Amino acid sequence: MITADELQTYVSLTRHSLVQVLAESGYTCASFKSTKFIGLTNGGEFCYSVKFYDESGEGETTCKVFVKKATDGKMIADY
């Protein structure tokens, strides 16, 4: 179960906190220009749309990051 306080945390992650969760999940080089919570998936994952500069640094790219509560209670994320 996700508590009301946890729910508030999961839907209001900042770009910095989302990078931290990704780092703790094994993605150590994430960096975002912006993040926006867009909804909850059918599988119970919290979905964020993230914008970042592409590898050349010339343009922006958008992708989705999925966040969920692991069985040990920790927050984890994946692309």
C-alpha cells in the first residue's frame, strides 16, 4: 500500500529528486531540463515526462520515466 504522504511525494518529484531516484536505481548519468508528472500506469507506476538535451547538446529530447515502490519500500525508477 502507498500512504497518502507517499502518494504526495511520488506525484511531486522535482527534476533533481527524480535524478536521485534514478541514480539509486543504477542510472548514474541522468540530467533533466524539466520533469512533469503525467499519470499513473495500469501497472501502478508513476509516469513522468522528462526533457533533456540530446548528446550533441543542440536540441531537446523527451522520454518517459517510470517510478514505483519496490518490495523493500524504496522508490525505484526506470526509463
